[in-house]
Amino acid sequence: MADPLTWMAIASAVGAVGSYSAGRTQEKVAGAQAKSMENAAIVERQNAETARQMGDRENEALGRHQRQVAGAQRAAAAQSGAGLGGSVGDVLEQESVKMQLDRLNLSYKTDLESRAFEQKASDLETQAKYTRYQGRAARRAGNLSAGVSLLMAGAYGYGAAGAGGARMPPGSMSGLGGGSPAYANLGGGSPAYANLRIGP
């Protein structure tokens, strides 16, 4: 049966694989989410362009209709014999100003709709960038955790290999401290160092 250090080494190695895989998986998921956001942003920008085109066509159609109405009003004024001056001219001028305001309001409405789509697209692109960043951060964190786990696995494995006790050759450290009693019992009675002896 394996000793505790061996089991800890195995567990650390398994944890390293898990951390690495988890980091890669999170990065892939984040990448898929970011791609979906980027595609949605493309659609929103297409919607913005469609809104602008439709607004321009509506504005042109409104302009044509207004010109027809203005022409009919002038023709009616001329046929009535009132002419285009005086109060009739004032009425026609007011109608012309009103028509211009209608076209300006339509242009403003179109611009607002287009800007709303553009803003949605920008927000989605920003979210996509942040999501990709989170994915890369998760991968780096997984790699770091895996590296730490591998180092721990190596340390536990080394400890397990030496758990049977390491006895240093006699006299291998006899020159250290000049035979000082400070090195006579390095383990201090601890079970972990029970078999570790220095000197004869």
C-alpha cells in the first residue's frame, strides 16, 4: 500500500491535469460566447445601415409629396386670383416651413434609430473583448495552478522516495562545525528525521 506522500503526489498530479483542462475549457467557452457577441454586433450594424437607408427613402418620398402639395397650393392661389402675395403668401411660407420641419424631424428620428443600433453593436463588441480576456485569464490561471500542482507532486514524490530514511556516510560532514554537538542530532527527536544521522 502506498504511503501518504505517494498518494499526495498522485493527487497533486491529477489536480495539475484538472487545472490545465479546466483553464482550456473556460477559454474555449469564452471564445464561443465572444464569437456569438461579435456576430450579434455585425447584425446590429447592418440594422443601423438599414435604418439609415429606409429613413433616407422616407425623407425623399416626403419631400416629393411636399413639393406636389406646395405646387398644388400655388396653383390654387393663382387660379383664385388672390396671387401669391399678402396673406396668401404668408400662408404658403408657413406651410413651407412646416414641411421643412417635418423632414428635419424624420431625419432626426432616423438618426436616433441608427445610433441606437450602433450603440448596441459597440456594447456587444466591448463585451466580446472582455469575455475573450476572461477566457485567456482563466487559461493562464489554470496553467499556473497546474504548474504549482506539478511542483508539489514532485516534492511529495521526492519525499516519498526518501521516506525510507537517508543515512549520510560517516564523516561526510565531519568538517562542518568541527564535530560540534549542534550537528549530533539534527532531527531533534522528530519522527520525520528519526533516521537522518550526521557523522559516525
